[in-house]
Amino acid sequence: MMIGYARTSTLEQIASLEAQKDSLKAIPCDRVYEEQISSVALRGQLRAAIDYTREGDTLVVTKLDRLARSIKHLGEILEELESKGVGLRILALGLDSTNATGKLMLNVLGSVAQFEREMMLERQLEGIAKAKAQGKYRGRKATAMIHKQEAMDLLAEGLSKRATAQKLGISERSVYRIVEIT
């Protein structure tokens, strides 16, 4: 059985999520799990997808970065899948973990992906430091905490998260953060 997993980091990336789901259904995956959440957050649908797999199944993702946030995380996922007798396919790379070459390439590419992410974060921090030194950066306002009580009141009245966000002039993700915190 082919089990698909699709993920985007933000709620605004609807087109990317749809493209991933279309690719997974074209394989065809028998079941597709999806979520819109940061890779560093607790990903319930990834957990559900892994838990659902059985020996002989294959977990399918479109890209490596949709699955793992680091080489360590990738290793943990691969180890768990292997212990269950489950394979891993990454469509964009044409990789399949059920053979030795696929395992090697997954580890190499996972290392490269982690390196790229760390370099990007390093450049971002350098840019922020430079902007702060020039007085051009103050950071984002913690809008979620400013509107916490208002958001909770609106939600308690039965307003949806989207409507609450619109009424307060904050992002829908901020409303989700407020709910997660409380």
C-alpha cells in the first residue's frame, strides 16, 4: 500500500499543498495525509501516516524537505520505517529506501539539505544583525499576545479562527498560536 504525506509550512501555501496532493494521488497513493504546519512543530498527520503504515507499505513524499527537518530527523524516520518493514519514496529525487543505493542517496541528500538550511539561517541572522546595526530592524510585533484575550473571547462566542483573525486584523496562524498556547 502506498501512503502519501504532504506538508506546507504556512496556511497561505495552498497551491503547493494541492500540487503535492496531486502528485501523490497520481502515483497512486491509497491514502494521503496532509497538514499545513512548520517542520519544527509537532506534526500530527506525519505521525498518523507513519502509525498507519504496515509491513510492505511505502511512505511517499514529493520532496525531502516536506518530510524531515534535519539529517538526524530523517535518520529517526528511516529507522522507524525500516523497523516496521516500510519503505520510503521521494518523488522529486526518484529515490526509494528499499535498496542500498536509495538509502545512501537519502543520507547524502539529507546532509546537503540540512547544510543548505543552516547556511540560509546563517545568512538570515547576518542580515538581521546588519539591519539592526543600521537601525532598520526592530523585529516583528508579538501580535498574538497583544490580542490573546480578545481572540479567546471571540472564539468562545463561536466565531471561526478565520473570522477571528479577520476581525482582529491578525493572521489566521496567530489565532492558531493563541489556541495552542492556552
